Amino acid sequence: MASAASSIINRVELLKSAIDLYNGKILSSAEGEHWLIQFATKYHIAYIGAVNELLKQLASLHSYDLLNQYAMRSLTIAPENTKGYYWLIRSLKAQGMDELASNEYRLAKQKLTDNEYLDLLDLLANSQE
């Protein structure tokens, strides 16, 4: 529904509603069960896609408080989401919070794999236009 929304505000509201429904991998107590893996992965990937789109839309609206809130929440659910760190760091820098942005940058270096961290560096380097 969000992709077909007529306005950016409607899209943001639909994305927020969808994201607020997801609290992490489904049935985490049965995470190793083979029958569950495909469903858990499907919803986790859908969550990451939706949250990344929401963060992008919030950045375009310069809604930095909401962007920070959703980025930080998304990183607790999906700490491997490179774009979550990317949008959070960009938002903090746009608000002049360079020290907090540096802290998030260091945290990303600790949490992400080497390849994910290199992807983050590429994203940040390409955003310095």
C-alpha cells in the first residue's frame, strides 16, 4: 500500500504503521526450526526494506527526530542493517550533532561485519556531494 500511496505523507504513515507491527524475528523461541526459517527471513527482509524506505522518506522531509527514533529502533531489531546506520549518521550530521554521529559511526564499526562496514563507508562517501 505504501508504494502506491498518493503522497509522501501517506506513504510515511503507512510505512510507520507496518514497521510498528514488527518486533523482531517471529517465534524466536523456535528460531532453529527449519519450517520457520523461510517465514522468519521473509518478514525480516520485508521489515528492513520497509524501514529503509521510511528512513529515506523521513530524510527527504527533514524529519530528523522521527528519523533518529526509527533508525535507532531498527538497529535494535536489525543490527546488520547498514542503511539504518547510514541514515542515522546523516541525520545527526544534518542536525549538527557531529559527536553523536561519530559515536554511531564507531558503534557501526563494532557491530557490522567487515563487508557491511565497507558498504556503510561507500554510502557515506557517496552522500558527501
